[in-house]
Amino acid sequence: MASKIDVIVGAPICRRTSFVLDKFLANQQEIQQAYPACMLVLATDELDFVAELKKQINKYNLKVEVITYETIKPNYAQSRVWSVTCAREALHHYALSREIAFLLFLDGDMIVNPSIVTIMKDKCT
């Protein structure tokens, strides 16, 4: 079993923008193989999307959790950016509540170098 989790890769996710979710999850698998003390946390405000997400996630050998949050927009807000902002805030609170040393925000349509966590930690310490 991997050591204690010290890095969370957090990603806001919604059904409408999850068209490359399989590629994203495969990339997360590579990241966790390169850095086993890493965990993926997906944040969605679509409660009915959680079961569908978990079904897709089960295809991969990942340390992952799906969390939900509520999008609270001011009356003047006109874009979906508030949903992303609320998701990142939920991910931030999640990491703080578990005393995680590093939180790396990615979007659910990003594919990155599998050594990204190691590079981030080397640059930050």
C-alpha cells in the first residue's frame, strides 16, 4: 500500500465537459503510478452525475474520491465560472480538512506529464 497521501490532484467536473474523462482518468493513473502518495478528488455540483462518474472511475486503478458541492452565485453572476470557483473552493476545504501538503488543481480535460507531482514538489520545497 502507498504511503500517506500528501498530494491531492483536484478537478472540477461536470457532465457537459467530461467528454475526455477516460483520457483524463488514464492520465491520472499514470500520475499515481509515478507518485503513489497522490490522490485524485473530483468535485461536482451535479448530484445525479456522481454514480455515473464512479462507474467510469471503476475502470481504473485509482485512489479517488468524488465530492459534491453547491454552487452559490451572486445575483449579478452570468457565467458558469462560479461553478468552477465553488468547485475549487470545495476542493480547497477538502485538502485543508485532511492536512494535505499539496493541492494541484487540474481541469477534467487536461492531460499532463505523469511526473507533474514530483516536479511540483521539487519546485515548491
